[in-house]
Amino acid sequence: MILQMKNVTKKFGGVTAINDTSFTVQAKEIYGLIGPNGAGKTTMFNIITGNYEATEGEILFRKETLNGLKPHTIVRKGIARTFQNIRLFSSMSVLDNVLIGFDFQAKYTYLETIFRLPRFFGEEKRVKKRAMEILDYFGIKEFAHYKATDLSYGQQRKVEIARALATNPEMLLLDEPAAGMNPAETKELAELIHNAREDFDLTVLLIEHDMKFVNQLCDKVLVLDYGKTIFEGKPADAIKDKEVVAAYLGDFIHD
Amino acid sequence: MNLIIKKEQWINLAIVASTLWFMWFAQTHFDEYTVRILNNIAIFTILAVSYNLINGVTGQFSLEPNGFVAIGAYVAALLLLDGDAKEYQYDIEDPYPWVLLLHANFVWALFFAGTFSAILALILSFPVFRVRGDYLAIVTLGFGFIIRIIAINNPEVTNGSLGLNDIPEYSNLYWTGGIATLAVIGILNIIYSKYGRAMKAIRDDEDAAIAMGVNTFKVKTLAFCTSAFLEGVGGGLLAALLTSISPDLFTFFFTFQLLIIIVLGGLGSTTGAIIGTILVIGGSEWMRFLDEPMNFGFMETPAMPGMRMVVFSVILIFVMLFAREGIMGKRELKDLFKKRGES
């Protein structure tokens, strides 16, 4: 068990975005978070990453509580994320984007930077080498010195995941990774995530609307509707569940 | 790969060496007026590149320079004037005894000028960087006004609106040019490091930077304090160049001038800040002839004080129309020699 959500509730004023939800993610699992728009999926992500504070309930990561921690501290504990709409650093190169993920892993101080002391060169060389290795893994090494936003949509998505992996996470949170991708790109992405789990020793929590993608990739899914859990279990069972069909999938099944 | 880095280092070394050689040549060969302008350009280069660090590179819209430059100038002036020289000029109120005791040589005066500004910047950071948005602009704008009011209303320390006079003229091109060179090297060293990358990341997308584990509060504070330190040092150099300072020198117009410089040069580009300084400070001197009576052959115009500012504004409008990101955009000198596609 790597992540445990205990009776989490999140209220925005009078609106209850997440209502008393509990779930547990096992290590090296690919866990899907699905549900209709406004069900509270992204809110759940924001609570795990510390962007929002849960109104009630507890978030445990490796048996350690995450409540009250700052977002950048949570990243350093081993939870990285990507965004629903790709958010790369638009003025920077692909390599620099990935290097941001190494920010807290490059061990040199501000004064060592200004005076260019030896540790600066050693650490920069080390993180640049590792960043290039990650880019190589994603097959975008040749674009390292291109402006990140000049790449194609699919490649930008890869840069975003590469950037998240650069923080050396144990758990990766992907917010709609397949959104806006064509079937071929989606298939490639599914393979990539599947392989990355083995190669980087990852646990993956993902939000996705593409049920084929979810079915193919996820070990387990949690279906949310209006902030409440309506189903937890195998994706194959989810699409047969009456409540899930009524709340989310609808006509999809009859196609 | 190794060879390319070496080539780049040689180019950098050549640029630094020729800059320093030019400073020496100018100091020994040029007339006093030209040297004066070059001194101004060197000091404003320090101010512009450091202002650009917080405003352009980190993307935090700030209006602080006049406040920190004023602090630097006053700290340096109080340290450079000896007790006798101070006692002689405090006309409004008698100075506090400790004011008369302050004394240090030029290097320490500059160091304290910078450090004092940096400490104040650190104190300002805590309320300002905890929240997002344009609070920094508002707080720093107010800060500049407060510093000026404090300088006017504490004649026991600052000699009020009369200001401090007869400051020893230590500034010459060796000092101003040398420190400007060091400042530019230091700033570029910061930009090409994890700190510089984090600053740019904050400018591009602060939430994404946080999601990558960047401690944005720390990085913003570092950028702000570094700017303040160099602005304090620049203020000290300015005091030792002008030999007399008064609160009127550090109005909002001072900040405004620096803002024009870095926007014209390209927000986020250190090279742009230097080019902007040369154009604005050097150019406005060169355009002085516009203020004087002119003879066009067929007609003569009388002296029109302020005409150069009109022309200058027109030039600025044209730059903004045709080069919206300023002359250099976000690029540095070495980015101009890159192949297409690379960034």
C-alpha cells in the first residue's frame, strides 16, 4: 500500500466537490480515476499534490501523512504530476524543461552558482546526463535543444511526462494523458506508461475519459460521481456495473 | 562537444578582456564629459541587469529600483563622508552622534550599501511572495515613496531635503566598469544554472514549477535580494560619482527610466538590458543637440528644452510597434548564433 485516502472530503463554500471518499493504491499498480465532468477527479489530484487542503480526512503516502504539506515538499517526497492541459515552460528548451524536474536534486548552493565553484560543474554535468537519458527513453533526445512548445502535441505530452519523471517519483499522477490524441498516439502512450511502470518502478494514478485506454492499462479503477465513490474494482467489471453505466458511460455500452 | 565549450569560453574571455581594455582606454584617453557618460552607462548597466533579473527573468513585476538605489546611495555616502565633513553640512538638525562615527573605505561602503538593501529586500519578501499577483508592484512602489519620505523627514541622519554633499569622488571607470562586468558575469552565472532555470520556469508557469518541486518562494526571494544587493551597490557608485545626493534624485522617474531600458532591450534578456542602457543613457546624451536652437538652412528653430524626450518617445513607440518583445526578446547574445529550430 503506497497511497491511502481516508474519508476525504473537500468543500468549496457550499459545494461539496469530494464527499467522504476513501481508496487505497497498492505499490506498482496502475489505478484509474474515472467519472463524468465535475465528479471531483482533478480536485482529488489537487488534494494529493497539496494544491488544495482537504476539508476533512487524511492522505497517507507510505504511511506518512501529507496533510498540511506544501506542494513542492510533496513532490520531493515522491509524487509527481502532469496537467490536464499541457503546461510546459514555453520559453525554455525541451532539455531545460526536464532539468526543472532535477531542480531539487542538483546539490549546489546559490553562492557556488555565482562564483562557479567546482561542485556546480559536477552536479550540472550529472543532472544533464540523467535528463538526456530520460529524453532518450522517451525517444525525443534529438529535440533536446528545441523550444518545448515547437514540438507536436504528442511529443509535448511526452516531454511533460519526462519532466515529471525527472523528479524521481515513486508515484506518478497523470491528468487525462490521452486527451486530444489520435488512436495511434493513444496506443503508443499506453505502451509507454505500461513500460515506464517497470523501468522506473512506478505507481500510476491516472484520470482518463478514454475507456478503451483505461481498460487496456488500469489494474483497478475508482468511479466518482458528484464527489462520491460509486464503484471500485476491475475496469472490466466497471463497464458492466449498472450505476456506473447510468452515471457515466451511458450509451457508450450500446455502441 | 568539448571543443565547442572551449570556443565559447574563449569568446567570453575576449569580450570581458576587451571591455576592461576599453574602460582603461576611455579613462586615460577620453575627455571628462565622455568619461562621465560612460560612468553613467556602467552604473545603469548594473542597475538594469539586476532589475531585469527580478522583472524580466523571474517575471515578478516590481517597481523597486529607486528605493534600493536610494538606500545604497545614502548608506555609501554616510560611510564615505568622515565625521568632520558631516558635521559641517548638517544644517537642518544636528546629526545623531552615531552618524558622525560612521566611516569606512570605498569597498566596505559599497559592500554595506548592497548588504543593507538586500536585508531590506529579504524583509519585504516575506509578506510579498506569500501571495501571488501584482502585490509586489504595489508594495515596491510604496516602498520607494516611503524611503524618499524617510530620507526627507529624518534630517538627523540624512540631512533632509538638502541631501548629502561633498561625497569623495571615488567612482571612475575602473570601479564602475569593473563592477558592472562582475555584475553581468554574476547575473549570467545565475541565469545559466538551476536557479536561473527555476526563475524562468516561475515566469512561464508558476504552478507547473511548483509541481516540479521548485521552492518558488525561495527562488523569488533569491532573485529579489540579488537585485536589491546590486542596486544598493549601484546606488553607492552613483553617490560616489555625483558627489552629492538628495531625495529628489530617487523619485519614481528613476525606476521608470530603468523600466524603459529593460523593456526596450527585451524583458528577460541580459544582453538586451545592456543594449537598452547604452541606447537610453548614451542616446539621450547624444540627442541633446535636439534641445538646442537649430538651423535647417531655410528656417531656424529656437531652443526647445525637452525636444529630445519627444523624439525619444517616438522612437520608443516605433520599437514597441515593430519589436514587441524589445530589441533582443528573451534571447542572449549567444542565442543569435544558433541554428534554426534550436532554442
